[in-house]
Amino acid sequence: MIDLHAHTTASDGSLPLEELVIMAARGGLRALAVTDHDNVQSARRINGREPLEVIPGIELSVFDHALGYEDVHVIGLFIDPKHETLNSKLDSLGREEQKKATVAKLNELGYEITYDEVKAKSQGVVGRPHIAMVLMEKYPSEFPKMADVFNKLLGRGQPACIGRESGFGLGEAIALIHAAGGLAILCHPFIYPYDADALASKFKGLGGDGIEVYYDYAANRPSVPTTPEENARLMGRAKELAGRFGLLESGGSDFHGQGKRGYQELGIFGAPDEVLAALKAARGKPL
Ligand SMILES: [Zn+2]
Ligand SMILES: [Zn+2]
């Protein structure tokens, strides 16, 4: 088994790279991709001496106002994490500004939290879950669960949902991943409020390489109850989209660590080994 989607403390995971790698080896994985949100801090520390194949990756958040896609995720696999353009683009993303604006909006709505409190919750890049953690701590009766914060305040269409000013366009994300030597993979195609067929078609049209077929919606999206049968059907649909649009298959656990949503261990859910072989074969061809 391989796992091509996992997070470390550099974004919203709870394990640093070293511990993630140890857990992956212990879980019997043949390969692991490190795909933190909008940063390559952990990917840059992969040294090739790990006890299993560790692939440098990234999960970019796309905010494409022209196409109407908000917060669509695109993974870059096999990127060069030291690539200069990639790093300078990431530095200028404005993620921090967006989180500060969200905190300001929450203050306006009467919630007394500060950006420093939010930052203290994160060991790397500040994300919306860190804002939610502070709200859960300060207003436990109003927000017993993280999902409550998202449903009431931070989720799409809610009063404290602030769009990112300077997100990547879909085509821009794909081009940036290609420039850094990677393959662009459309992540978890069925979690968005968009038609997955149209999204996959657009993604392919803009040069995208693959799509996540192996993904556990039930584990990663507890706010939407998903039966094992429904999950199997969604994976089947993704496989069908891959075939129809000539996209490579990818997938993984979207592991965030212990105490986080989804899997608590690596090596329980992943993609078959053939998936990696096919991705590598495609990588050898000119893009
Ligand atoms: Zn994602
Ligand atoms: Zn992820």
C-alpha cells in the first residue's frame, strides 16, 4: 500500500515529518507523499535516507474567482520543494492576512479572540481549524465540536467565512506544480459544492494530470455521514472520471495525526502500489 496524501505540523497535522515517516514505515507503507497545505517546510526536509520512499508534495488551495471555484484543493506530487518560483509564490499567498481578516470579522461579530491566540495553536501555517480551536476553548457551550464552529461561522456562506484575496487560480496552480517538476492531482473531487464532472473536465483542460480516486470521504468528512457503500460508490465515480478524462489515479489517507479527524494511524487506508508506478511512468514523459 502507498499513501499519497498526508499532513505534518508544517500545516495542520499533529506529527512532525520524522514521526510521520516512522509511523508510515511501521504501518507497512511502501511510499508516502508529504502534502502540507500551501507550504513545503516539511517537504524540504526529506533527505532520501528515510526507511521508505518519501515523495515531496504540496496541497494547494485554489481560489479561482473567474471560474467560480473556491477552496478547491490540488496536490502537487514529486515537486522540487526548493523550486524558487514555487517558494516565492507560496510566500506571497496572503494566508496570514486572510486569517487576520477572519479574526477581525469574528471580533465584529462579538467573539473576543486575538490573532496571537490563534497563532499559538499552530506550529506552522495558521489555518481555520486553529481559529476554531480558540473559539471552542473560549465559547465551549456554543461550540462543543469543531464542526459547530464551521457550521455557524467559518464554513462556506457563513458570516466569518473570508475568501482569500490572493489564492491561486486553477490553471495557475497546475502550471506552478508543473514548473516545480510535479504532477498536478485534483483532490477529493466530491467534497466541493461543485459538479465533479465539470470540475474534472476543466482540470484536465487546464493541463491537470491526475485525480484522487482512493479517498475515504467517510473518515475525512464526518459532518456528512457517508456509509461504506456510498464511499465505495464515490471512489467508483472518481475512477470513472479518471478513465473518461484521461487522468492518472492517485489517493491517500489525508492523514492529519492523532486527535484529528480521519485516520489515527498510517497504513490503514491508501492506494495500491500500481498507482505509484503509473504516476512515475507518466512523470517520465514530457508534460
Ligand atoms: Zn484537501
Ligand atoms: Zn489534505
